[in-house]
Amino acid sequence: MVFGNGPRFPVIESTCGWSAAPVVSDDLILLAGGASGQEVGDAPILQAIDHENGAGERFRLTRETSGREIEPGEITTTPGGDIVLPVYEHDTSLHVMRITREGAVRTVDALPDDEPYDIVAYDLGSKLRVAVRALDDEGYLCSWLYRQGRRQGITYRRWGEDGYLWGSEEWLLYASDDIVVGATSPDYGRPGPAQRWVGRDIATGATLWFTDTGGYVLAGRAGDALIAVDLASFDRSDRGERDEDFVTWAHDTGVHAIDLATGARRWTSTVPGRVHSAAVGPDGVALCAESADDGTWRVHHLRLDGAYAGVTPLGGHACVVARTAEHTFALVEGQWLMALDNPGTAAPGAAEPWTIPIPLGGLAPSYAARVADMRLDTVPITLAGTRCHLRGIDSLQIIEI
């Protein structure tokens, strides 16, 4: 493998870590900003960088600050290429913006309080997480998560119209042209599986299937199945719960493939240790786990049929970033991006995996929206084609692979 440093661009600050990863959309790299509540003047909420031929920033959107936190959600795009950005201002408003690729605001939907998003509430600190998925040029899904799963839901809305077509009580995990999959709030009052994944028809919201999932966290899609990592045994024991039917000291993590059409479990595999991050690629799944025996970190590899394919020892703390057919990329000790050969792909006598330092100043903070206490680690690094995009505190570094 060879690599080279590509261009570096100055970027806006990411004050909302759960939407920090760069979003690559054709010729644009899209970055969310925000405001911590201490700023004055205008706060940047969206930056679009035209990375073709090093053209630089194409446009930047700002919003006037009012002494409250401003949190943009994850950036997505419509099938026609428009940019979609939810923006939550604490205890004040929730807007879903539709923006052209030249930076013109096409539509702003102001979603009303208690319909059913609980925008204005007597609560302190960050509380509302929002995820939007544009289904077509007419409608979108808006999912909200209040206080890590105490309340949550999905609504299907039309651009520029009041009200919503249907609603449910799950947090959005995945959506395609015809199905949406969400996770219900966990029920800690009973042992065993205390959560469900629900598959619904996109057009009507009708339930197509549901399955007990306990503490499943979505790792990604592989063909017509969703790959889930089961963290329930670790996270429930971390809170000190001691159910008779519950394993207190877990040594392995379950990995499952859930059929998108039926919700049936296709296969189950086991990875030694507590999985902290995962990446799904075209030929398999890479999972970074901390060993329960000696505390070292390893990347375990599964094929797409669930068969165990091998392990790569790393030693120190690591986070799996992405997986291709030949390599798995991991951030090691928060300082070095490393390319690991997937089992069976290394040429005879291959050199040691290459490593590169992250941008000066470190990576921007990055967090996953939590469903209760269960989540996988994330980092603001995005692999797109032959380019790896690393979002630092004040710069975006592009690595050509």
C-alpha cells in the first residue's frame, strides 16, 4: 500500500461532537459546526469544501447566537443532491434545513414543540439528539432521542408541510427506499432482552417485523442484512445490575446478522473481549475488542457469513475506522492512523502496516448518539474511495491511498 498527503483545509470548529465526521458528497466535503452557548455574533453551522483540484471553501452558513447551545445534527443529502441539516437550539427551536449545493437555503421546516420532539423542556444541558434521512425530494424521516433513550421516536414528514404522515416510538437506526429500522427504548425492569428492533414500511409506518435485541448496536449494512454488536452484557454489568439470569462478568461479545426483510437472525458469531468499535466492508466485518484476559486490544475479522477469519494484535487502545476489501483502518492510541492487511490479502514478504500521524492539534471530538448506555466508539474520519478525510480541531487533512 502507498499513501501520500493530500490537501489540508482550514475548517470550522465542531462544538457538537456527535456530528463531527466529514460527509463526502461527490465534489463536496460537508462539515457541521455549532455554538457552545458562550459565543457572540454569528456561529458557523455548516461548511462546504470543494476538494476538487484544491478549490477550497465553496460556502459557509452561519446562525446568530443567543446565549444557548446550537447543535447541528448529522448531515445527509437528498437523491437530487441537496444538503439536509437539522439544527437544534437548546430549549428554543428545531429546524430542518434543505440547502442547495451552492449554499442557497431552499426550505426551512420549523418543527413545533411536542409534535412530538420536546424541544422546550425544563431540563439542563444537552438533551435532544436529532437524525434526519431524506427519502426523496418530497419527504424525510426525522428521528429524535431525548436524554439517551428516556423518550424517542421517528416521524415521516413532507417538506414545507405542517404535521407528519406517521410516527413511531423508536430511534432511527437504518432507512432504505422501502424499509426503516428503529430501536425501542430499553426496559431495565426485566432481565434478558429488554429492547426491540422494529422494521416498518416507509410509506405507511406499518410494522413489518420486530425482534428482541437486548443491547444490540448497529455496526453497518452488509448486503441485505444489518450487522449488530451485542453490548448488553457489558453495559448492564457496568451499571452494577445483578440479575439471576444475567452474566455479570462477560468475556465475549456477540455479533449478529439481522435479515432486513424479515428481522430473522441469519448468523451469530462470538468475538473474544468487549467490542468498542466496528466497521463493515465489502468482504467482512472488523471489530476492535479489549481482551478480558490481559487488557490488550485486538482487531478481529469475520467473513460476511459469520465465520471467524483471524485477528490482528495491536496492544494499545484502538478504534476501527473503516474496512475495504484489502485493508482495515484503525486509529491507535488516538494519535496514529494505521492500515492493517486483512487476513489472506497480504502479499508474501509484505512490509509492515503504514502509519500516519493525525492532524496537528488532534482530532475533533466525536461521539455517537446513545440509545440508553449502549454505543460504539466513533472518530471524525471518513473513507471515501481512495481518499481518507481526517477532521482535526481546526483543519481537514486528506490522505490519498
